[in-house]
Amino acid sequence: MSAQNCQSADWYRLGYRDGYEAAPPNKGSMLNTYTAECAVYAVKPDTDSYAKGLVVGAENRLYWWGPAGWP
């Protein structure tokens, strides 16, 4: 991520996207990657917002695609 992306990130939206797009079995989140990339610019992700988005995204993925994941 660029400095601008780190500073203006919508952490909830990023978490939602990562939760929705994760292919089963869940590979985990990208939060560690974002944290490392943004640390270069002294920016810390909003982990609470990211986690909330991750959960909602994963729930919506399950709702639309079922427990088997993507068709």
C-alpha cells in the first residue's frame, strides 16, 4: 500500500472485502500484510474496524455461497 492508501484507508471496507473474498478454508486476513506495509509510513491500521468488516464480509460470503464457499 502507498502512504496515501495507508492514511486514507477505509479499514472496515478492506476487512469486508477480505472476509468476503477469502476462499475456503479461510486463509486468514490480510491485516498482517497491511500492518507491515503501512508501518513503513508510521501508520497503524484500525484493527477494530478491520475485524468488524472481516466478520461481516465472511458472513455475507457464507450467506451467498454456503459453507462450501465459491461455486
